[in-house]
Amino acid sequence: MTRMQYQIKDPEVLLLASIAGTLKGDYVREGAADPWAGSPFAWIRTRPSRQVGKIGEQLVAGWCAAKGLDVVSSGDSHADRVVAGRRVEIKFSTLWESGVYKFQQLRNQNYDFAVCLGISPFDAHCWVLSKDVLHEHVIGHTPQHTGKGGTDTFWLSFEAANPPKWLQGCGGRLTNAYGILKTWQSRRGGRGA
């Protein structure tokens, strides 16, 4: 007996499971290696999208705090955190199968910068985007939704291996993004790491 037969007792469910097994080949490439297998970030992809966004916020806040930057809640829904005295909106993306990061739900709200954290199976990238840069390249340019009322949310989507040139001065590697964030703290006389 197979493991499936031990777990499923109802013959109708067993029949349905058998049919699902024959369909699987049409949707799942057998033998294809899962690029996320063994990744310390793989579990994040199993969570509902609302939780994934919160996890992204917690990752950025925890990373900033671990690097010695002051991090507090913003106190309102227009920004996620205040990092080194700047209001920050945090956007998070795991690497899509197509090799892109998609930072979604970018809005023109009351924040100074957006911190976009992208997680790949065994790597991470981060960009710190000023509101001016967002207005120049994203907000007002790449609507996320269409139709009535769909003009207030935008997204930033690009190949992780080939970000647009305009992002070069905004980070990329975590070290580069931290360099930008650290300047905020040092301008305030903070304790940056």
C-alpha cells in the first residue's frame, strides 16, 4: 500500500487523489529542482500575502535595528516605520519564478522613503527610494490596477539580475542600502553601526 492509501480512507477521495496524481504532470515539472529548497527564506512563500507583507516589514525593521538604527512605529497607516527619523514605507517581494521582484501597492502617502526588500532563495537585495525618485519613475507611471479607482496604487517590477539603471544609486546590495540609511542617523547625531 502507498502512503496515500494509508492516509485516505474514503474510496471517493482516493479516486479523486488518483486523478489529481495523473494531472500533476501537466502542471508540475517532475524532477525540476525547487530553487527555494533549503533556503532559510522558503517558509515565507508559504504564508498568505497579507502576512508576507508584515513579515517583510518585520525583516526590515529587525535588520535596521540590528545595524544600530533607531526604528519605531510610524503611528499611522501612511508609513510603516520611522527609521533614523525618516518616515519609511516598506515594500517586500520574494523572487518570482520569472526572475523578477514586484514591489506592490506603492502609493503617494505621507512617507519620506520606500525601502524595497527583495528576497531570493539564497540572496537579498534592498533599495531605498526617495519620494522624488518614486514620483519620477513609479508613482503616476506604472499603475497596479486598472479601472475606476485603480489609479492610486503603483508597482515596481524588474528582473532581479538586471535592475533598471535609475536604481543604481538607491542600493541594491544590503550593504549599499544600509549606507544610505546610516547617513540619516549620522545627520541626526544617532548611534549608527
